[in-house]
Amino acid sequence: MEKVNNAIRDCPNSGNRTCGCNVGGWKTVNGLVRSITCVLVIGAISLAACKDAWHPEWGPTPPVAPYSLNNLPAGRVTQPIIFPVLGETRWQDGYNEVRGKFRHTGIDIKAPKMTPIVAPFSGKLGMKKMSFWIYGDSGWTMLGTHLNDDNIGTQDGRGDHDVMFAPDLHPGQHVVAGQFIGYVGESGDATAPHLHFEMYAPGDGPTMARIRNPFDSLKAAHVIQAPIACIPSPKRKPRNGEKRFVGCVRKVDIYAGTVTMLLSASQIPNGKATVSTVPQYRKVKITQAQLRSVGGWSAIRALAPYRRISAYVPDIADQVVRPTRQFVIEAQ
């Protein structure tokens, strides 16, 4: 499935040497992408040795998979995890297989493009273009890569953060097991849509000593049908006849008085919240009183692309622009 093993290293001209790679950063609300340049030191080195090479916008330092023909640790591990890909999947034990000049460092979970990916366990999130990793509360670490980078319905490789990750994620945040992370893709050197999944034992030594075969953990994993809903202030429910939209600002029209939000979840009056696992945009119209209560248009425009807002709107399916009864900028 992969021509190049290392999930963090996006450069195919790697080996046991220093490789300079230019990788993409965070997409902002106004469409700007900050470019991050780093130099990756390849080989069986400790994470500490290359700590300063990683840009802080990625969050915690990513685990760098060993790139070698040496046999990987053979020990199997059964850790309690949630299966990281929802829906129908196909996978087999491809750990330690020879793939040209290296051994495969994980298991490829095949699924259609845009299939939802969830956090296998709770912990601190790191993320960059096409990849994410979690330093688990248990001490274990995982890494997943080849997230979607195509605009929907295309193979253009030009998709932004909104078709790759959940809109309300940011590096360094704590995620919970089962939380929606992003979408399966075939980015990088993938030859078909899949999630490449790696696991590392606790510790801070070289990844060659800590990488483990995740097959048994995946085989025993708890399978869920939908992501765990993590919405702010879940007791602040909508009224009867309303729906609460939770999402992130993607466009502001001060002349029309509207905000276009990319949904992360919605909530109905009984309190049930549903995670949006496809990119969905909703336009809401806010009043002058609501605008003043949140600090004006400048405050809305200044929000980070992952900062959540809530809009309480009429539950009318075919309404294109929905008036809000309440508009809230959620606490971080």
C-alpha cells in the first residue's frame, strides 16, 4: 500500500541521512496556509535528539518510524482501543513486511475515501498535513497517516484541512477515545485509500525499540458505529422546534449579517448530539444584539479556525439561511 514507510517523512528521497522537507501547516479562515520547513534526521535515533526539528504548530513531537531493513520488534500487544476506522474495512497483518528498502511499520486499514477516523484512545493530539498522532493517557502512542487530501469528488491532491480533519481539532489538545479525527484518504505515496496505523510502547527511547505490531490490538478493538460526541456545555440544549449547530467559522458576511459555519456536531432538544462526519456548511443570520454580546464582527473574524461557536436555529430542513435565537462563542 505504501512506497515510503515513514508516516511523518513526506520525502521519498529518504534513507539514513539528513533530508530537508517542506511540509504544509494549518489552513486559516481566510484561506492562507502557513508553510513549515523542517529538517528531519532519518535513522534509528531517539525522539529527544530531533525534538527541536519539529515545528510547535504540530503539537507534541511525532514518533518517527524506523526506516530500515532490520527486523522490527516481533512482540504483539493487546491494548484496549477503539477501532480507528468506522464502517466496513479490510485489513491484514502487514507489519514487518519488506517493502523495497524498508520494513512496513504498521497495519493498513483499507476503507473508502472520506470514511471517518476516530481516536483509538484518549490522549494528547499532534497533527500535520495528512497525519496525526496521539500520546495516550496510558503511555502508549499511536500514529495514523494518509488522511484525505483531495477535494470531494476529485483526485486533485489540493484538499485543505476541512476535508482532512474534523474542523474543531488543533494540535496539543486532549482528545477522548472515539472522538472524530478526520477522513481516510490516499495521500502521500498511498496507492489506495487506507489508514496506516502504528503503535508505540511507553517510553522516550528510539522508536525502533518501542514500535509494536498493532494486529492483536486491532483484532480485539471495540467497534463503534458513530464517533463520540464532544460538544461544549451539553446541558445548554436547544428548545423544542430548534436545533443547535456547533461548528467553526468559515465565512463572515457583514453586509448580509451572516456567518457560515462548518459543522462539527448538532444537538436536538432531548440533548442528543450527533457528530458531523461529512463536511457540512450552514449559514446563520445573527442579530445586532447577538453581535454586540460577542464583541462585534471583529471578534468573530479573529476566531481561530478550530474555535467552536453555537447557533440555536429553527429546525427547518430546507431553510438556506437560518435566523439565530442565540449565538455563542464557546470557551476554549
